[in-house]
Amino acid sequence: MPDYSLKIRRYNPESGQPAYWQQFDVDLAGCSCQAAICGSCGVRINGMSRLACNTKLGEAAEDAPNGAIVVEPMGNMPVLKDLIVDMDAVHWKKVQRVVPWLLPEGDPPDREYIVDPESMIDITQSMACIHCGACVSACLSMEVDPEFIGPAALAKAYRFVGDPRDAFTEDRLLDLAEDPHGIYDCTHCFACIEVCPKDVAPMNQIMRLRRRATSDYGIKDGNNGYGHEKAFSDLIEKYGLLSEAQLLPKSYGDGSLIRAQVKPAALKELTAKLPTVIRGLRSGKVSPKTALIHRKLKDQDQIRRMYKEVESHEDRLELNLYIVGDSDAEEEGTMAEGGQEG
Amino acid sequence: MKLAYWPGCVSRGFTPELHGAMAAVAPKLGLELVELDRANCCGAGFISEHNQELADTLNARTFALAQGVDGAAGMVNICSTCQGAQSECQERLDADAAYRAHINEHLEPEGLEYERGGAWWNKNLLWLLVEEIGLDALRERVVRPLEGLRVGPFYGCYIVRPTRRLGYELYPDRDKYLEWVIEACGAAPVKYAGSHKCCGFPIVTTNRETSLRQAGRHMADALDAGADCVVTPCPLCHLNLDLQQPESQAFVERDLGIPVLHLPQLIGLALGLDFKELGLHRHVVKTDEVQAKVAALAAA
Ligand code: SF4
Ligand code: SF4
Ligand code: SF4
Ligand code: SF4
Ligand code: FES
């Protein structure tokens, strides 16, 4: 049995002493379910948020700086003692925030609710969460904005938004879109996807929430999420390439240049942004021409045709690899060298 | 090496110095770039947020155009975000033959088709440098080792996460390449907390405070760790780290003023190119001190 060195961050709030590091030499460690099911063993190992129970000591030892595996409590949550963080104060409070229970319309049926199995597939991924808190620990928006609702709770929100039995879909979306710390406070950093031991891909669930809020319900939120997404997509339809100079005014006017000029809130935001554009001009970074006139792509009509073609069918086509798996990968057994493995 | 070249739109819009620097550096590295001037924006994650099928179609078109470049070894991009957004689409296209066929139908009127697999790849300049050109070859071409220049690497999320999508199984060290390239240029990589974190760009219009606090904090960390400048392979990161730096200062309540270089600019310095050609005068945070340091090296 090989020996491993673990460098553990210890802390006891009652001692009045600061946290300190202590090194242990062990040859076995284990507790709780040990099967990535109970969600109780989240820690940071060599800086990565993960479950202790499904981390192989040998592999962790390979990444260990100076030979000792570094074990710390999870981030973004207060430490209660040693490796134990206050999940109630952060994680569970945020989960509560999204109303994590079904709100059906009217009286319950006499027997069970009958749903089409197909309609539940979309939310199976968000249901896989074991509430370990690893994503919360790793979240880069929460690191600077502790009020951000965060990956686990928003993934949970999608579990109910996507549930056909729930009657408050639009209200839920409106609530999450309008909250300044809601779906538009996620910085799309993939940290939660990277660390989640159950492949919940919380960021993807947040993107689904945005898609439903903007495309399905046309929710024009005060955070400008709707305007930004619409502006981006419209500009590319029109020009094929993106121009930041037009993106700003457009995204502050629900996607319309004209509205940006008349909507007072949009105007305020836009003028706050102007110094940035002017600075760009002054530093010689951007010529007035690039700032004001949009380059148009050759063959733009082709892009427009594709937009029309794709957007003309009612059903949104989404390929969720969590559900379909990588059906093609085995068949050839080789991956492109760029390594886009599913 | 002949390559299909996707410069991205930001490098031709708000960070023209990046496009120029790449054009100057490529021949020095023995690269022949065939620019995909008919290709469209990768969508930077925003299009797939809006409509996944559309994003996959747009990028399949870019891949098809790149695959059509005669004699090209592969496709190169100079934007972490392009890499991530395109890899995301490629992952879906490669995963399912029926889906790929469906997307290819949208390309048919132009006679284009994306073909999966084989030896075809799409790599960011950073990956290309290490995996295709090789660090030894780079070192051999360095005429001005940047001795004494302390450089903080800033990767950009899209090129480090999620590792499964970004080929880390095959190339597990892709999150260390910037440090390696900095060393190959003769400079010293600086370790600091924010090197692999998010610059905050995606939410600069929806939550300015969260966004600029991230940008400001990373630059402050790099400064505190003793960096003379930061280098990034992502022009979108550059927008938040350089263009917005005068404003992000307010959110971290301190002065910053740390120059942010594009990856080809750093390489260009080591390859002996001049400052103007690399567009070093076109930054918001002045690069004068970096220039002075490098100029002193040349004189020595
Ligand atoms: S993608 Fe969004 S939710 Fe996930 S870790 Fe990053 S900021 Fe947090
Ligand atoms: S989403 Fe994943 S990482 Fe986050 S709490 Fe659930 S299981 Fe853990
Ligand atoms: S990531 Fe940016 S630069 Fe690259 S294509 Fe997309 S929008 Fe353009
Ligand atoms: S750091 Fe920000 S802009 Fe840069 S790649 Fe990540 S999300 Fe994008
Ligand atoms: S011990 Fe239960 S999840 Fe790790």
C-alpha cells in the first residue's frame, strides 16, 4: 500500500486562532457513501472542487504540488470547521430561493399526474444533482458576487421550468431574468461544468433558462439579457461578423437601435458606456470607420438564408449529448486531433 | 505550414492590432495563412444561447470552408472564445451522424459539407505553437530573448474548460502552454490567482459590476505577483482586461495600469519585430514600459 501525504487546511473558529496547514501521512481514507451519491464529501483537492470519494489518491498525488496532496474546504461558503463548510448558509439558501418544488395548476388529480415520458427527458440532466456544492465552490461569478443565485440553484430552477406539470413557468423565468443576481449574472465560465461529478452541466441549464426566457417568452428584463442576445444574433444575421460598436447601443435597446435612443433606462446605460468607445477611438485602437460603419461579410445572403431556414421551423432542435451520448465516437474509434471528444 | 486561418471578428474590429501582429508573426514562424474571408462569426456562445442549431450550422459552414482549403494542414484561430465556441459545435456535429447530416443539409445550396474526423483539426495559435510548430522550433527562431520580462499568463475560459470537450485527454498540458511559450520567448512566467479564471467579458452588458470586478481583481493579482504585463490568446479577454481597465479600477478601488499583450505580440517581440508593426501603440493601457524594457535588451 503506497503512502500518501495530505496537506490539510485546518480551522477551528472557537480557538480564536487563524487557519493553519497540517500534513498527514496516510495509506487509506474513506467515509460516507463513497459512491458519489450522498453529496457530503465536497472539498477542494489541489485547488479543484470535487468529491473526495471519487478522487483517486494516486491521480491526486500526480498533480500534487511538492508531493503533498492539498486538501482545502470548498470555496464561496463560510468554513464551519476544518474541511466542513456552511452549506445551509449558502447552497441550501440559494436552492430555497428558486422555489424548488412543483407548483401545479388547480387541484391535484385523483391519482398520479400523467406526463408524456418524452417531455421529461429534457430535465433529467438537471435532476441528477446530488447537492454536493462543488459547482458553488468553483463558481467564478459567485467569487465576486456572493449574491449570485449560482449554478446549483439555477440548475434546480430549470428542473421546474422544464417540467410540463408546473404552471408557473413564465413567472419563474421572469423572476430569474429580472433578478440582477439571476440568470444574467452568470459569466459563462464553464467552471461548474468542469467540476460537477454528476454531469449536470449547470451552465447549460442556465443557458436553457435564458433561451426559454428570451425566445419562448420574450421576457425583456431590466438587466438587458434579452437586448444583448437579440442584438448579437441580429447583427450576425445582418452582417455575418460582429461589431462591438453597434452591439452596445443595440443591446441596450432590446435589440433595436431606435429604441436605444428613446428608452430612458437604456439611454442611461449607454451613456455610461460611451467613454469606453471614445477611449477606443482615442487610443488609436479603433478607427472611426470601424467604430461606426459595419463591415459586411461577402456572401452575407447565405448567412441570411441559413437563419431563415433554421428559424422557420417551430421546434427548436437541440442535441443534448448527456441524453443521446456520443453515438458516433465508437464507430470510427478515432477522434479529430483537435480532440473534440463527447 | 499552410493553414486555413480564422481570425475571428474581434481581431478585425476592436482589436485590429491583434490581426496585424498575427500577419507579421506568421511568416517568421513559417506559416502560410489562407484567411477564411467568407466565414462568419462563431457566435461566441451567444448564438447557441439563442439557437443551438443555428450556431452549429454557422460553424459547420466555417469548418467546411476550412476543409476546402487545398493543402492546408488544419485550421488555426487566434481567439480562445472562437476555439471554445467552435469546439462546442464540433463536439455536437461529431457526436451524431444523423444530426450532422441534418446540419449539412443547410449548407447544401452552397455545395458545402462538413466532414467529421480524419486528421482535420481546428487549433488556437497557442496549441499550434506547442503541438504543431514545437517549442524547440520557436526557440530557434527567437532573436531577442525577453530576459527579465515578467509576464502573467491569462488563458480565457473557453480554452481551458470544459477539458473533456477541449481535447485535454489527448493533450493534458494545454493549461500550461502559455507558461511554456512565455519561457520559450525568454521571459519569465508569473504565477497569480487569476490566470485561468474568467475575465468577465460575457456579462459586461448585463452585470457590469460582477464583470469588471473580475477583470480588475485578476489584473490586481497579476500586479501584486510582480508581473510587468499580461499576455492572452483571447481578444475578448483583451477587451475586458485592457479596454475596460480604466473602469475596472473603480470596482477594485485601486490603480492598475498593467499592459495586456496579445499572444502574437509577445511572440513578435521575441522574434525581433518592431513595436509599431505589432501595434503596441494601439492599447488603452500604455505599453511604454514593456517597450522600454525590450528596447534595453536589444541595446545590451
Ligand atoms: S458558468 Fe456561470 S454558474 Fe457556472 S461557474 Fe461560471 S459563472 Fe458560475
Ligand atoms: S450541480 Fe453538480 S456540482 Fe453542483 S451541486 Fe449538483 S451535483 Fe454538485
Ligand atoms: S469569439 Fe469573438 S472573435 Fe471569435 S468569431 Fe466569435 S465573436 Fe468573433
Ligand atoms: S475569460 Fe471571459 S472573455 Fe475570456 S474566454 Fe473566458 S469568458 Fe470569454
Ligand atoms: S461520500 Fe457520498 S458523495 Fe462522496
